Amino acid sequence: MKQQPSVVIIGAGLGGLFTGAILAKEGFHVTVLEKNANIGGGLQTFTRFGERFDTGMHVIGGMQPGANIWKICRYLGILDKVQLMDVDESCSDRLYFAQDKQYYNIARGRQGFVDSLSAYFPQESENLKNYVDAIFTMTSHVDVFNLRPSQGYLSLFSQDPDFLMAANEYIAKFIQDERLRSVLSYMNPLYGGREGCTPAYIHAIISVLYINGTSRFVDGSSHFADLLADVITSRGGSVIVGDGVSWIEVNDHHVDYVRTRSGKQFTADYYISSIHPCTMLRLMDEKALPKSYRNRLDSIPNAFSAFSLYIKLKPGTFPYINHSEYYMGRYEDIWKFDNPDKPWPLGFLFMTPPDANQGEYASRVLLTAPMSFDKVRQWEDTTVGHRGDDYERWKEERSQELLHAIEEMHPGFSNCVDRMLASSPLTIRDFYGVKGGSISGFSKDCNQMALSQVPVATKVKNLFLTGQNVNLHGFCGVPLTAILTSEALLEPNYVINKINSCQED
Ligand SMILES: Cc1cc2nc3c(=O)[nH]c(=O)nc-3n(C[C@H](O)[C@H](O)[C@H](O)COP(=O)(O)OP(=O)(O)OC[C@H]3O[C@@H](n4cnc5c(N)ncnc54)[C@H](O)[C@@H]3O)c2cc1C
């Protein structure tokens, strides 16, 4: 009888858990090793002031019935246990530009999106339609996004001639009005968009996901991590927390074992790293991977980081808002979030996460404001809880700046705040083990795609990569890479065919 193949996965974030769940379902014996006390990475929640707060999964795409991540959850048998709330159809996102105090309410769906923005820019109505048609066409060419079998492993590419155009130039190809170009770029902060660098396909995929409809986890995102872990453990695998990997032993292009901080050794047929690739490099001998590969990984820029506020509201004082709000200072700064010399904050995401049995009033607010790591560089050698009074003062000042900006959108908001907690790029760096505290990992550059494209396979024969730094980040991107990584251990299109075959009933 053929022995069950085994795999050790480093990191129990979205990438490690999705990849582990798929491989466990396909017969692998899976062991996931996590450094933090809780699983989930970006799916983790924490409780403070008696409220549960999400850390890195506020708005999610791909979970509309029949959409790609919805189908993957169905294949894994967890779909009916995921607790989600869809945002409002008539206004799924609301933007506010402080420069001219203008609000833009954006409706869900292709037609809704075009109609709602045409109301503000009637002269651009036809251009908007052409733009939306074009991003849907571009996205339709991406095999893995559409869970379509493809040739080979790297199926995120397409033949669309504009695929690798800079996203801001791509938008400008269709849209004349400078303000509308900025409005259409409002999701930039969510994917670390950089002017002249971020490829059009990233913009197209994220925009299409949002236009098709977004959802929020009810009562926090950590239950989703638990569901994925259950798929692994119910098939005999294990998810071990509080014992991060401190060494990967590589000999002759082959991983022999990994060792954890507590000194335990784990061996398997295959090893998958779901942590930041540069963090992984520090866990192995310099000679384990070619110098050119190491240099390449080290030289890929990371997307910017963020400063977050977690706010507990006084009961019955602030309404629950069933859409995300995006504050933006100036139109011209929409592609400038990576510029440390710009005044801060340039903009932020503001949302009220839903509770079970959500009523009229919100219990808490989450705010994510993109921030360059340079803003906290003076404390980069400090650790959690030991960063000093000047750091605490700096955080308090930034928090007050954000509160001040919220007042523009919601006058009187400060009176609704009961307690509040802030986190900075340093928190993200140390909590997830991510270089530069990046919120979405490696940044893609259309001028140097060879540099930013990281394959799932490595020169170490039994070592593979998964997670947000390979292909796309976020709730939709990471599970798609999990498929590609799993197929590298199985065979091309194996998982995609399985996912599709179980949707037929
Ligand atoms: C503030 C913030 C807001 C975000 N908002 C959204 C959003 O609204 N929607 C969305 O789709 N995406 C959002 N994202 C992005 C999303 O969270 C990530 O793309 C996704 O969680 C990445 O998953 P991952 O598994 O690749 O990495 P992670 O979730 O970072 O998981 C990596 C795991 O590896 C662990 N680890 C690290 N080193 C070791 C080690 N040596 N040994 C063992 N374990 C280790 C970490 O502790 C972590 O649990 C946000 C991110 C941030 C930071």
C-alpha cells in the first residue's frame, strides 16, 4: 500500500491553513507550525475592552454564491459554517474626499457601479462602461481566478496586451476626468498600489472582486481560521501553536527537517513556507538557496504598512454602517501612499464590523490608515511592550490625527468613543513576521515583473512557497495561490478539477 505523503507547513495564516486544508483533503498528512499563540495570521482576532477586533481581514471578496472562494469553501466542506454579512447593494463603498468635501456612494454590480459613478460624472458615463467592461474582460482571461484548468503552474498570467501596463495609466486610457481616475483608484491602499509600478491586472482583479460584492465576517474572522484548521485535524493532521520554526535544515537541495524554538524537529516528504520569503531565508543556511535567488527576494520592495485604530464605542451612540467608508485627503495623492515625505494620513478605511444579531448601533470601529515603515524606523530595534514612552506619545498623536479626520465624515464621533487602541507598522512586522510590516507583502512592479514574480517551487526540491507574497495577497488571492502550491505537489489542474467537479449538484 502506498504510504500517505506528509507535509510540514510553516505558518498558520490564511495561506498555510488553506494549503494545509486542501492537501489534507487530498490525502496528505499535514502538520502546520505557528509561532503565535493563536492560529490565523491576518485572520486572527483579539479581545480588548470586552470587544473582539479583527486584525487583518476586514473586507473580503470572492464569497458571493458561485464566486471562486465560495466554491473552494464548498469543496472543503466548510461553506455552510462561514458566518458572513454582505454589504449593502445600493452602497457597498462610500468615499469621502476632504479636498472638496465630496462623497461618492458606489453601488454593487457592474451596472450599479457604472450608474452610481455616472451620477457624479455624467460626461464619463460611456467611458466608465468601457472601463468596467475592460477590467472584467481582463479578469476573465486569468485562469486561476476563474478556477479554469490551464497550461502549467503559473496561471495568473494572460495574453491581454494591457495586463502588465501600469494600473494608473490603464485607468487613464479610458477615463478623462482626473478626479474620476482617482475615485476609481480608491482601493489602492488595499493592495499597496504604486504609481507607474502596480500592474493593471492587480487593479482589475481587486476592482472586479469589489464590484461583484464584498462581505464581512460576523463576530470576527478567527472562526474562519478554525474551520480551515478543522479540515486538517479531522483528517489526522495537526496545527501546533506557540512554537515557531527557528531552523530549516537543507542538505543537497533537500529539506531534511525543520526545528522549532522549543527544539522539536519535524520531518516530512514536503515542506511549505507560508511566511514572508525573506523571513524564511533567515531560517536556513546561506548556501541552501542560490545567492541570485536570495538577492532577488531581498531586493523586491514590500507594499507599505498601516497604522490601525481599534475603537470600542459607547453603547447606542454610533450607527452600524453596512458598507466601508474610505477617507481620502487629496485626489492627486491616491497613488502616493508609499511616499514617506507626504503628510500623514493621506487616507484610511473606516468600518463598523458586524456582531451576530447586529442591531441599529455599532459596538466597535476598525480604522486602517496606510503608513510607510519609515515613520517608525527610529523604533525598529524595539520589541512589543518595550518601545518606550516616546513611541506611546507618537501613537497617541497619530490616533488623535485620525480622530480629527473622522470628525470630518462623522461630526461628533469623538463623543461616541469609549476606549481605543492603536497599532503601528511595528506591530504588523512583529505579529506576522512580515518584512517592513507590509500589509500585503511583496509589491508587484510591472516594469520588473521577472523580479516580483515568485514561483511556488524553489531550487530546494521538496520546499515550496505559499501565502500572500506569491501571486496575489488578501482573502481572494491567497487561497488561489494555495491551489497552485497544492498542485505543485499533486499535478497541474488536479485541485481545480476537483473543486469544479463538486459544484455540479
Ligand atoms: C491591517 C491589515 C488589514 C488588512 N485588511 C485586509 C482586508 O480587509 N481584506 C483582505 O482580503 N486582506 C486584508 N489584509 C491582507 C491579508 O490579511 C493578508 O493578505 C493575508 O492574511 C496573508 O495571509 P498569509 O497566510 O500569506 O500571511 P499571514 O496571515 O501573515 O500568516 C503568516 C503566519 O505565519 C506565522 N509565522 C511567521 N513566522 C513564523 C515562523 N518562523 N514559524 C511559524 N510561524 C510563523 C505568522 O505568525 C502568521 O500567523 C490586511 C492586512 C493587514 C495587515
